[in-house]
Amino acid sequence: MTKSIEFSCMGSSFFVEAENHAELKQWFNDIEQTYSRFRNESYLSWFNRLEPSDKWVTVSPDFYSILVEVTDYMKRMDGLFNPFLGAQLKALGYDRPFSEMKRRGIKACLPAYHENKILLHSGQPLVKKLQNVELDLGGFVKGWSVDRAYHMARGHNVFIDGGGDMRFSFAEPEVIGIMNPFDSNTDIVQLKIRKGAIATSNVLHRRWQTEDGFYHHILNGKTGENPESDVVQVTVLASSVREAEVYAKVLCMMNGELVESWLGQRDRSIAAIVITDDKKIRITENIAEFCEGVKTAWSSQHGNGQGSQV
């Protein structure tokens, strides 16, 4: 019989349904201790404290693999996705777990976008930290850890949800709800789906107030600032949670009406559900390739989900 467990980790609520759920909970806790930028003793904090140097530094195979992936996504996203924004987030006041944040002023910070921040050895887990930058791997590592846990999970029905980062496989199609950004107690979209990877990014919930106004955690990788956009939430369906996480974050940086064309120029291997501040639901045309049915809380624009029922 498949068992489930709920717990808090990485600043999110986790739900794991798998026969080895206790093992997976420990896995997620270990990942948080390793890659949290809020823990001084974490592996990530150690790396962020390193002074720039032209010497190779040996890192763990997992950390090296993550760096390879995030730097590749940074290039593919034309710098909009940028994992080197730890200092920018701290300067904007996000220097502690979100639950502990208080109103404060902001500090001046260097521009976010720099070329050649680190150099990765082509054949060994070695890194040169060329500039005094700080990594923030929070969202990506959460998605990466959900992917890894999914492959570790045992059972006929496996469902892993890390604060909206979901990976699952069911014996029969199930209904999965996507949170309404305007009312977190309701679903704005429901998907009928048997297997998949989903990530959601939202600019309304992880916000904080400073003396200069409100900020949220999604930063334009080229400017280090909050993007100007009418998008409040993006849900992406992809082949992996970490890929869905990257795309969801980047799509929050552009106006909703541009999402379909932007994706068409780059990658049609993902589908997206975009919610704008005027409460419009935009669904990419290829949504039917990822699920068996879509039901929206109110009428949607574009996409095969219009009027369909779960």
C-alpha cells in the first residue's frame, strides 16, 4: 500500500506519496542542508564565500552537475534565467527564509549580468570562481531534487509535490489542481493527467515590503530587478521539473500575450498556463500533448483547453 507524508522543507510545503516516503523526506532535508543560501554551514554558502581566483576548486559531483545545468539554461534563456543573483536578492532584503523577513531598506548592489562568472572544467568536477558573485539555486535545486526523488521513489502511484514543483506517475489518469493566484484555497485550472512534471512560479505570494516599495523573488537575470510584466503566475508542463521551473520563472518576466510567440521561437517541448493581472487565463496551443483534459475556473484564451472538461 502506497503511503504519504507531508512536511516543510526549502521554505515550501512538501507532499510525498510513495512506498519509501520516509527515505525521500530525509533526501529532501539533506538537500536543503546542502544547498540553502540561508544556512552558513551549507555547501552553497561555502562556495559563495570563496574569493575570486584563477585556481581550480574541487567540488562535489552533484554540485558540479547542477552548475553545468544552470549555466546551460542561462545561455539558452539569453541571460533572463540567472543563478548568480544571490547578492541581488540579499540587497533587496531577501537575506533570510521568507517566513522570517521584515520590512527594511534596500542596499546598492552591482549590476546582475556579468559574463564568465565561473569556469567549469570540461572533464572533472572542478570550478574556477572568476568573479565575486553569489549563487541562488533555491528554485532550481528544489525542482532538481523533486526529479531525483521521483526516480528514487517506489510504488505504483508516485506523487511528489514540493511547493508546486510536481513529478508524478499514476496507474490511471488523475486530476491535478493548479492554485488560483488570487485565491489560494481554490484551483484556477485542473488537469487530467497520468504522468508528468509541472512547476509553477508566482509573483504575488513571495513578496516583501521595503522602504522603497514592494519586491518579489523573481528577478530579471540581466538587470537584477523585478521585471515589468502583467503576468502573475505561470505553470509549465515539461519533461522534467527543473526545466519546467526555469521556463516558469522566465515566462513571468514577459507580458502574457508574448508567451506563445516567444516559446514558438525557442522550444515547443513545453506547455504553459499563464495567468495575467487582469485574471485572463492563457494556455499554449500544445497543452493536449501533455494531458488528457483541462478545466479552467473561467474562460481561457488560446490553447486546446478552452471549454474542455476534466
